[in-house]
Amino acid sequence: MPQSDVMGQGSDGLEEAVGYRGPVACAAAGITYRQLDYWARTSLVVPSVRDASGSGTQRLYSFRDIVVLKVVKRLLDAGVSLQNIRKAIETLSQWGELELSTMTLISDGTTVYECRSAEEVVDLLQGGQGVFGIAISGAFKEIQGSLADLPVVSDEPPVETTDSDETAPSTVDQLAARRARRRAG
């Protein structure tokens, strides 16, 4: 998998691996933990930061992974079969975050179409089938809002802190601290 799919970019411009645990990914994508576990075990959506490697290890999902989870949920809610969703997700896996953030998926409940312009939508509608759209950019915004207040785990070893060193960042709050600094200006 390309490194850009796994790496996040911090406010200082340096890339870092950022992952979200299963419960956080579930909350952001609006799915149950049981769905998340099943989709990971059947390789529908495999966590790109860290997969489970035995008992006691936790999967870590990237932002992009959570967007894909949200897309899978929306397609399921629209009645698209898991088999067709799997094909659509395989195709989407070749696109990066930038492309996904501007993409809209269209489906008649059976087939899933990728739409990038108004002309493509018109062509699909002329076939007489009713279609619906899922704006992935909307899912990006929803997930960014959902994740703003949820804990994050870095794939790097935790920073040791002492009682006298309260300025060292906690691995769980690194993303929240970065966002707070950005908001403060």
C-alpha cells in the first residue's frame, strides 16, 4: 500500500503514522464493532496503519480507512450487495485521499458507478434507472468532525512523561493538541 495512504501530515509539515482504534473508527464511520471486525477478517477493509497480529493486539485504522468504512456502510444501507461493494472498494483502493475527497459514487442499488463530472451523471440517468449519489467529500467532513474529539493512537512508541514534565505530549492526545494549537493560531 502506498506510504501516503498510511501517513498523516502534522501541523509542522512532517509525516507521521496516525491510527484510530476500532471503537473510534466505528463511532466515526457509524458502524458496529462486529461489522468492523467482520470486514477486517474478510479483508473488505483492512486497517492500513496496523492490522491485528494475534491475541491482545489492536487494529489501527487511518483516516482513509475510516472513509472507506463509511462508504461501505452507506452502500450497504442503500441495498448494494456485499459482493458488489467488495468490487467497488477494490477499485477505490487505487485512489488516494485527494481523489476520494472529490469523488461521488452513484448506484441503482445493484451497480456502483464512479462519477467525477455532471456529464457522467446525465449519461447514467438516460438509461432509465433511478440512481443515488454518495458524496465521499461529505463523508470526509463528517469523519473529520467526528474524530476531532476522539482519542488517537500513534504508531510510534509512547513518550515517557514524569510528574515534573507536564509539557510532553501524550500519544493519545497528539492529534487533539495539534488541532488546538492550529485553532489558537
